[in-house]
Amino acid sequence: MKTFFRLLFLVFAVQVAMAQKQSFSYLDIFDLQYVSDPQISPNGEWVVYRRMGLDIMKDAETGNLWLIKTDGSQNQKLTSREMNESSPRWSPNGDRIVFASSTDEGSEIYMYWVASGRVAKLTQLPFSPSSLTWSPDGKQLAFSMNVPQAPPVIAKIPAKPKGAKWQDTPRITDRVYHEADGRGYIAPGFNHIFTIPANGGAPRQITSGDWHHRGNLSWGKDGSKIYFSANRVADWEYRFRNSEIYSVDVETGEIVTLTDRNGPDHDPQVSPDGKSIAYVGYEDKIQTYQVRKLHIMNVDGSNKRVIAKDFDRSIADIQWNAKGDGVYVYYDDKGNGKVGLISLNGKMTKLVDNVGGTTLGRPYSGGSYSVSDNGTIAYTQTQPEYPSDLAILGPKAKNPVRVTRLNDALLNYRELGRVEEVWYKSSVDGRDIQGWVVYPPNYDSSKKYPFMVENHGGPIANYGDRFSAEMQLFAAAGYVVFYPNPRGSTSYGEEFGNLLYNNYPGDDYHDVMDGVDHCIQKGIAREDQLFVTGGSAGGIMSAWMIGKNNRFEAAAVIKPVMNWISKTLTADNYFYYAENRYPGQPWENFEGYWKFSPISLVGNVQTPTMVMVGMEDLRTPPSEAKQLYHALKLRKIETVLVEVPGASHGIAGKPSNLMTKVAHIVAWFDKYRTDKKDEQK
């Protein structure tokens, strides 16, 4: 009888355990999938999209192309290949899909025939193609590709004897932009535009000169010209924000300049009737943030005008509607991605919300969409509960339909942290500031939880109501997580974003601390259990916060800038900061650069601080993180330095590093949690 009751109890316990959802865990990251780059067929019947996932064995993100009907049926893998596939584009009549894919030799162009399902490799290219674009008659493809150049030679030395083991020759550069974070040294060369027959053949280079020709390409209606953006001015390396719209004759290579102003003009899109070009840009006022506007001009460059001039949000990813009387645009508004239609008379109509979900780690903006000839919209949809899925909005539908649910098999059996939007007033000027709070799974308002501030990077960027693996892992570890969009964040207009000019870090610090105080007043946070972290600009803010006050139990400062003088002259984007963020160069404005350097406050820091940086970070070099670590060690403040091998600025670019980052932050904070100390007692 005792054995029977023991078995009965065991069965009951197992059933209870099975009924209870588990919290999101580190290994769950490898099971997450998401949709990116959905491309709807011209007739609105099919969508080809990139299905992204994480490979636990290769510790990398991979993507294959899938095909699905817009009603959600017949979801199928496009090819049998298991290589990375990207950049799918439908032919004008919808009978073929061109895409790029990796091979053992590099990245090539492939063609898929819809009727037969057959696939063929069209090219054998020396470098990876980008910006794949069909000609209007479907007979040609255009793309951009790197064309290498020989590096400069300063001195010649005798050739080494056969078999001798001499050192490699020195790497010599004379370019302003010669290295990039995540990429390293940039070999000499320029991107040029090529064409190739759609049935395969020899690629033909149609642009020339020592300038880059890349970004979106758009064919003229008769196929004789291709419109593109580039920066073909004499001092292009120093006017790095500038670009113009050009046309190139496909047969002769003749290039005509269509715009001419100081600022970025890019993403040209030819109208359906072939008479107009829509493009994105602004006149550069030399400030920290400017809103990108929609512009229209005739194909010869005449009659330039701004459309929806008063719309105070940056637009991107423009596409003409089939009638040619409006342009679809992507934009962020208050931390939420949207697709709208701007008519040629300037009227903005919002069509869909919640576009995004393609950044698994943190809830940054992003995502994409495409529109068929009949106005059906296919886009990446996200909520805090799931990464991007494919959603469809029909031409007459009022509400979109989510047609994929890639993560139901995982997330339906996980108890996620609930995400709540909060608004509060800035103590600086009474502005409304937006943020979000993530509660631990099974949150009990009668209990007290440690409170973590997670500052976003950029700082010209935004967090929002999107899925975030990192936030969910923090919440699963028992933390209430607060992530705000202080001044300087995008999606609130140009004036709000530009408040950081020559004031960074500045009043954004007060915006964050006002959010902390708001949460304390609401009973969400408690004064004796505050923690702070953030990466890049978020690391700057975290270091600034602990230099300004001692309210936090512990801090995790991730890939920070500590000294604007040293950072500005050692980072890969060293040319970016003068005038756009602070007046003058560091040697011209030493006091100004120092004033906004968190290292200037290090003598005030009393907070136990973990410092983390990728060992191959070129954006905020490891020397910046070490300045904070070394200063705290000299002051005998409790600190530790975590250097992540093989990681660039995007530490969480590899799934294992994402786990490493979160696990170390949680472990460091757990040392100073009162509830953890009570458990240990």
C-alpha cells in the first residue's frame, strides 16, 4: 500500500511539474527562430522569406529561404541546400526568384524557377554580390560587388631567398576609413555596379572610378539606366555623411549627377510610370541627429521637392505603390516599428504596427516589409512575447494576420516575463519619457525584487516593445528590468534626438534616474536593491551613473567609452565625432571632450563594478574598458575585468557570447542581492 501511494504521489508530482511552464533559459536561445527579409510576389499570392536560426554546434546564425502562401498554407523550404541563403528577389512577372548564397568558394547568385522548383547557380564571382535587382523586362540583373586595388608601396626591399622565413611585408594604408569593427582591416578596393544576363553569363562592370557604388539600385522603366547613390565628390572621405543620386547608362557607362547638396541622398526608387524618382535624405545641418525625409524628383533631376515635410520621424525602405500616387515607408514611432503610405500630396496613413523582431538579443528597432501590386503587405511582426514572424495585411483587410509561428513549440511552454510600458516626466524640462518594465515570470507584487536598469546603445537608437532574449534571461534570473528611451533616442522626432549635441552624457542621465525614481514611487523598485548595466552607449551611461551617484548596489559596464579623447582617435569611426557630437577635434576642444568623459568622474565611484569588452572591439577599443578597470583597481574599488575572446563590438553576435554576457552580469549582480544573501544564510 505504501508503494502504491508513493507511485501515485510520484505520478502526481510529475504531472504538476509538466503542467508548470519553465522560465526562459540560456539554451533556449539556440531554439529561437525568426523571419527576415520577406518578399511578396507581384500577384500577392506567395512570400519568400529568410528563416533565421542559431546553430549550437557552429555557434553562429544561419538563414535559409522558405516559400509560403499569403494565407499561411504550403510553408516549405525553397531549396534542399543547407548553406546560407539571402537577398531573395522576385522577377517582374513572378516566375523566378533570384537570391545570393554561400558556397565553399564564396557567395554566388542563384536562380529558382517557381514552376519547376529547379535551382541553378548563375555566377562564379570573386567577391560577394549585394543589392540584387531585376531589370523591368526580367532579362538582366544588376548588383554591386567589390573590385580590389593594390595597396600603396612606400619602399621596395630585396626579394627574400627561396625557403627563407622572413616576416610578412608591412600593411600600409593611406585611407581615412581603413578598418571596421567586426570586419577588421579593409582591403583596398571599391564597390562597383555590374549587370549579368538573368539566364547566366559574364558579369559586366558598368561603373568606374575610386568611389563606392553600393546601396539599393533601381532600373529605369525602359531598362537603359540604373539609378543609385554614391559619394563621388573629390573629398568624399571627409564628407562621409554625403551621398548623391546618380544615373548610369547601362550600355555606355555614362554617369549623370541628379542631386547636389551637402547631406545624404540615397535609396532611389523609380516610379511605375518611369517619370519620377523617390529617394530619402536631408540637408546636413551638422548636428547629432536629423530626420530622414521623403523626396521626389523627375528622372532627369528636375523638380525636387520634399513630401510630408512636417512628418517628424525618420523614414526608410521606401517603395512606390502600384498606382504611382504614393510611397510606402518604414518608420519608428515611440519605440514601435510601423509601415505607412505617404501620398504625393503629403498625407501619411499608418498601415501596420509592430514591425521588427529581427534583433534577438535586445529590443532594438529593425525589421522589413514588401508590398505586392495589389497592395498586400508582408512584414516581420514582433511582440515582447515572440521574435519576428511573418504577418500579412490584405489590401482590404483592417487587421493583419500572423501566418507563421516559428517559436510556438518553444515559447508556448515557457513562462516569459511580462513587459509593461511606462511613461514619466523628466525632472529637467518636464518632457514625457518612455520606458518599459519586464517583470520576472510568476511575478508576485507582494514580494520585493532586485531592480535592474538596462541602458540602450547608440545613443541614437531606440528600444521598444519587442522580443528580447537578454531581457527575458534577466527577468528569469529574478530581476525586474527597466529599459528606458531617454532624450537622444530615435522615434520621438528630430528635436528630441538632437538634445545630445554637445551634451552627452548630459540630461539623458536625469531622464534615466527619473525613471528609476518613478518605479520606486510605483513600488516596482526599491532603493536598497538597484543595479545598472548597458552596452556601448549604454555602457557609457552606466559608467556615468555610478560616477554621479552611489545608489546602485553593483554595476556591469559593457564595452564603454571612458575617455572621448582617446576613443575618438583610436576607434574605427574616429572621423565621425568632431562637429557632429562635440565642437572641434579633441586637440581643439580638450576641456569639452574631457567634460563628457566618464573617466573624469571615476574618483567618485564607490559601486562594485564589472567591466566587459570584446577583445577584438574596434568601435570602443579594449583600452577604453581597461581605463575604467585600472582606475578602480588603483582606488581599491571592488571590480573585475571580463575580456571576451574573438568578440568585436557586437559581443552577443555569437550565441555563446550572448550567454556569456548575460550569465556574467547576473552572477556579478547576484553577489550583491540581499535576497540571495538571505538564502545563503
